[in-house]
Amino acid sequence: MISMKHCCTPLLLAFFTLIATGTTSAQEQDGMTTGFVNKTITVHSTEERYVVYVPENYTADTAWPLIVFLHGAGERGDDGNAQTTAGIGPAIKKDPSRFPAIVLMPQCPKEQVWNTRHDSLETQFEATLDEFNIDRKRIYLTGLSMGGYGAWLWGALHTDTFAAIMPICGGGDPYDIQKLLNVGGGNPYGSLASRVRALATVPIWAFHGGADSVVPPERTRDMVAAIKARGGNIQHTEYEGVGHNSWDKAYQESDGIPWLLSQKKP
């Protein structure tokens, strides 16, 4: 499971507060708020907003899978909702029946990248585990563009937690995304070799557009080749002629989300 040692001491945890409020797209079902539900959490004295998607038929009597979704650079901010407007959010809205899972959607502030968000990511993750009945063997990580980098990088730290990872149009070099977005953040992820070694132990399906001029498709190709060389269980779909937005096609893949949700930790 994701260790809070990356972000919090027991003393700091005592200062975290969690407040849930409904969004305009949320609704009450038998006393349970479902749909896209706004959440706020205070981390290191800063209030942060995020969203949790709760299926309409959610019941605490059943353990549900959890998908963590990391958005791209265009959805950064502090409004708490922009991260639902691209990628997995629209895919859920189009056909909720394809997503029988709790979906955690953090939001990265402007001028930052996921590299610098360990405290928030892991605190929101732990809060979601506490609030909902989550099947600990069926926890997944996905992300697009900047969030695709986040999936490759953050996922490598927690292959003991994630049953599968689905990175979309990202790459595995933290300095690459920092240079692309002109932000700092360093490299809290260890060496590329150590990350590849870890990622080779978890099922992965990576996606990229073959005509992507923002994040070159070589970024995904290189990660796939390195993980294959380590004997990893990895699939790779590259959409010929598709530019940076490969996420709409990826999240609409008929086998994509079913594949993700079928993966299970021993």
C-alpha cells in the first residue's frame, strides 16, 4: 500500500481535515452522494480541492475497485473541477456503465507538475481509502500527458499498490516534463533503471499518438522497450496519424477499461 512516509508524519496527519460537498453533477442515492463529488482536504495548512467519482449504484456493502486519474497540464489550477473535463471524466460521462469503479481525480496547481505533489496525492489517496469500501487488490493508476508522466513515475514507486498502470502520451523522465513545462521539481524517483525494474513487475498498457508533436511518441516507445527488455508485462498501442490527444481514443478503447479493471493483485 502507498506509504504515508513520503508525505506525512503521524503528527501531521492529526492536522488533516476532510470535508465533502456535492458538485452540480452529484446526486443523492439512498443517503449516499454519487456522481462527480467535490472534496476538500487540508494538507500542510493549505486547503486543496479534488473530485471523486462515485458510481450511481455504489454501496459500502461491496468492495469496489479504485482508479486514480492524473490529468494533463491544461487542467492545472485550484478550482477543483477542471481535471474532470478531459480524459477519463468525459469518458465516464459518456457511458458511466463502462466505469464500475471509484475514480479519484486530484488536481495539480498551476506552475507545478506531479513530481512535486507527493504529499497531496498520497493524502487524498489515503482519504479515499478511508471513506469508501475499496478492494485493495484492484487499485489502478492512469494519466494523460503530464499525468502520463505522473503515471510512469509515481506508479514506479508503488508497484506494490497498483494492480495495473495505464499511461497515455507521457514519458518516464521527470526532467523531460519539467523542461517541457518550464517548472522545477527535481527527481524524487531514483534512477531510470530502478524505475524500469519496478515497472516490469506490474501489468501496463501504454498509449500514444504516432503524430504527437507535444510529447514525442518515442517517449512511450523507449519506456515500452526498456520494460520489455526486463521481461515486463506491457502492451503498447500507438495511433497512427493521431496527435497529442490520444486520450479520447484510449479511454474509448473497447478492451481498455475492461482490461484495466480485470487486473488484480495476488
